[in-house]
Amino acid sequence: MNEDERIATLARMFESVTARGVEVAIGDDAAVLSPGATGLTRAGRLVWTIDEQVEGTHFRRAYASWNDVGWRSYMAAASDVAAMGAEPWCALSSLVLPDDIDDQAFEAIASGQRDAAAEVVAPIVGGNLARGPVVSVTTTLLGGCDRPIERGGARAGHKLWLAGRVGLAAAGLRALEMGLESDARLVLGLEAWRRPRALIGASVAMAGSAHAAVDVSDGLARDAGHVALASGALLVLDGDLLVEDEDLCKAAEALGLSALDLALHGGEDYALLAASEVPIEGFRCIGEVREGSGLILRTREGERALEARGFDHFERP
Amino acid sequence: MNEDERIATLARMFESVTARGVEVAIGDDAAVLSPGATGLTRAGRLVWTIDEQVEGTHFRRAYASWNDVGWRSYMAAASDVAAMGAEPWCALSSLVLPDDIDDQAFEAIASGQRDAAAEVVAPIVGGNLARGPVVSVTTTLLGGCDRPIERGGARAGHKLWLAGRVGLAAAGLRALEMGLESDARLVLGLEAWRRPRALIGASVAMAGSAHAAVDVSDGLARDAGHVALASGALLVLDGDLLVEDEDLCKAAEALGLSALDLALHGGEDYALLAASEVPIEGFRCIGEVREGSGLILRTREGERALEARGFDHFERP
């Protein structure tokens, strides 16, 4: 397919997911949106994010199907919208494709994006296509909310609440890197890494009471560190509670790694971490906020300072 | 700089351009916008586009400074917003950077983006950073308008109007490819290719009367073909008027190429083509719309069918 044919294919595939307030979708210079028609933005607020997944950095061809690549990229962006307590509305996608991506692979990437958009109920209404040396999938998403939940609102006395699992996705990636994907103890990790889900339901649940929130994409410790820094507060993470996940412990055992290390420093979990005075439906308590700065890890053995370490694209070893 | 330090640098650099209605900019999971506060969307409409410029496809390091790379990428997206008759509001940027991009190159790319954002008066309010094998700069832009101008509104009897110049940017790129950049006749072409300008003023001017519009990014013939197809009409382009540009003719002479070919099939002009019954300030008439389909080129020698040929990312020779 040439460029126009590929654009026509995307228009056909993506139109199966619809949203209110979209007046012009794929096929013009830009999409046209009418935010007032959505019911999403009662208080008139939009949240807006962009995420890019690059072959060789975020995935390898041997590790995931092309459908997974499209799905993962969309969900990574949707998770950022969820982290603000907002409801996804619609998306644009920019695909970079090398010459060795045939039409079948192209359609598989697009179908993964469409499946994720259908799951999140936020269609892809436009985008861009270009040639490049490796596959890259960029997703920009708009969402609406009454009250955005920023990172800087955690205060002493709040509890820390977590929705979703941490550590399993990193175990899945490690299984792929180590060639251990046939080990039954790692199946859930592979699934977590290949098919992450933005926690839209949990996002809606926390919108009423959370004072601060972040999605866990670069590792719990690193993302909790962002909340601590933005809030000017100390976050205490309860290590014993983090490793109560039996599937995570089994996966860690299969890999010969520490379950706690995977939970704290793994990444690509797309869990949600929130600070709130009261319990949030679908979240479990994993710690608390205190006066101070930085992170503390609390276990039955005591408390110790925790480094806000996780995935950094430009860190030099 | 590590990732957090680079994000802090971007936040500092980009905050010098401000816009109304931006409640949360760089540093959280997503930007937070309040469209009602802008005055941009009197009729409540947003236009939204994304564009990606990839090293090796859209530019080479030897052809442009890093500042130019940032500038060009931003302007390509802004031109799509202008093509809808909309006013740019704010942008997100996603940067992919290889390991050999040092902090100085990184800051030069960002300063080019910031300079373009200042020119267009639409700040960068968030984004994403990732590592990858080549430099890629993605810009997604939101704009506001009362009445979006789509591609499909050209009707028999309208005249075709052009703002900006066509062919010069392609001449500049060709000069770089042929090692002719020291030829004085190609200086304006180099400038056109390296520092394109989204035609925001012309966009505002056409908003009142244009029935269809497109920005000329893939070559005039190809983009006019998109208008013809979307409108179900025949577009007649006046070749003699297109080559009345003396600078273009000199550049074509220096390259040993046809000025008309450069004007019709060059690309990266970021001119605006509009269909309107009445003259538009800042535009010149370059043809007309008739009943039918496809394109016709009219010169003093007569009329002939014109192929809607231009730049296609996935065309096989």
C-alpha cells in the first residue's frame, strides 16, 4: 500500500470506535473536536498527554506481536490520562514504519491500536505516517475531567493507595530477555508486559477523594519519588504488602530475582498510585505520607531510605 | 543530563512562551487545559494535529542545525492547524534522541521548538522523552476556530488562492543533496527549507471566505489532488502564474531543474491553498475549480491532465 492507501485503511479500521464531539476524523489536515458536545468536561477541563514507543527501546520484534505493539503504545498514553483522574476522549497516532514492515504487519499494529481504543472507549481520530529506520508508535490522547489530580497534592496523614499490580510486567520482560518464556510461572508476567491495561475504572474511583496520583510506568519507587518531590513530602512504602502477590513471588523465583526489587523498580506496570485520607474502591493501602522528603521502605525488619530508582532513558551507568 | 534533568530543562525553556487556559504544563502525567478560558473557541471547536519528523527521512544532520530541526518540526504541525483556518493554542512534543545527542544538541533542538512556538504564540506544555536509534521530533498541536475549513468544500466556480511560495523549499533541499549550497541563487531555497513558517496570518485571513483549504506540505499537485478528491471536483492550476516567482526560476536554473516541476511537485512549502469565490487578503489567484475530478495544468500552451504526484512515504518506485 502507498501512503494514501494506508491512510484509507486506518480511516476504515479506526472508525469502528466512535466518540461524541468528533466532527472531523481521519482524512483532513487536522481533526475537529467539539468539547462542549461530549459531556466529559463539565468543568471545562481537558487533560492531554503524548507517549512514544520505539523499537529497540520499548520493545523488540521477538518479544511481542505487532498487535501487542499497537495495544501497548495506546495503553501507555491512556494510563497517563487515567493518572490525572480523567476520562479518555479521543486520540491521534503517529506511526513510523521501516520498509520491511509489510501491509500485514502495518494492519496488525493498527488493529492493536484499535482494540485498545475500543477497550478504553476513545477512538483514534487522526494521525501521521512516516518512514523511518525502526518502528515507532506515538499516541496523543485527550481526556476530560472535573478536577485533575496532580502529583503535588500528597500531605502528611494521607495513606498511599495502589490499583493494579506492580512487578509482573518487569518479570515478563526479563523472562523474554532471558529466554524463559516457556516457564509456566512467568505466563502472567508475559501477559502483563504484552497487554497492559490503563486502569480507567480505578481512575474514575479515585477522582472523588485522591489528592495526588501518578501512574506507575517507570517503576513504583521512581514514580513515588516524583510524587514525593512534587508534594514536598515523604512517602513510606510498605514492602511486605507489595510482595503479598503470589504470582509475582513465583515469577521472581523463576527468574532468580527479588520480588520486592521487581515491585519497586520494575516499570511498565501502568498501575495507579494515589494519596488519599480515605480508602478508594479498587485500591489497596501500601503506605503513608509523612512530613519530610524522599522515600522510605518499611518492612517487618524496620525502615530504610529508598532510592527513587527506576527506568531512565538517559541515565549513564 | 539524565531524563529528569532534561525534563526540567524543557520546563524552564518552554515556560517563556505562555498561553491562556493552560492550568498544568510540563511535569505531571498530562497537561491540563481549560478551553473555555482561551477566547479561541467561540464556537467551541478545537482542531488537533500531529506531525513527526524523522532523521534520515525528513532531514539529515548535515543539512540543518539542531535549532532548525526543532523549528521545522514545530512549524510543520502548526501549518496543519493553519490549514483548517484555526488559531494555534498549545502543543506537546515527543523527542526521540540517540545516545550521541549531547546536552548541547538537545538544548538546540528544544530552543528551535521554543522559537517556533514563540513565533506562532502557542507554547509547548508537555511531552515525552525516549531513547532511539535516530532523532525524531513529534509535535501535536491544538488550535481553536469558529468554523473549520475542510478539504471537501471546493465547488465549480470557486477560484483557487495560494498564500506563500511553492518550490523554493524543494530547491533548497535539492541544493543540499547536490552540494550546491554555496550558489547564491539557492540561498532563499535553503532558508525556505530550513526555516519554514506556518502562515498563521493568512489562515486568519481565509477563515471568513474559504470553502476548502489545505496546506502544501507534500507538493502542490499532490495536496491539490487531495482537495479535488475530497470535494468531488476538478482543480485547474495555472502553471504560468506559478513560475512568476523570479527567485524560484533562478534557483531552478542553478539546479538545472524545471521551475514548474519544483512548484508542482516539490513539497515542504507550508503554503496554503484555498478555494473561495472572492479574493483573500495575502493570497494570489492560481487557478479555478470546475465540475469533474482530478487536476488540470493550464499554461499558455493549453491544458493537460496533471498527476497528483508528490512526496509519498511508502511509494515503491
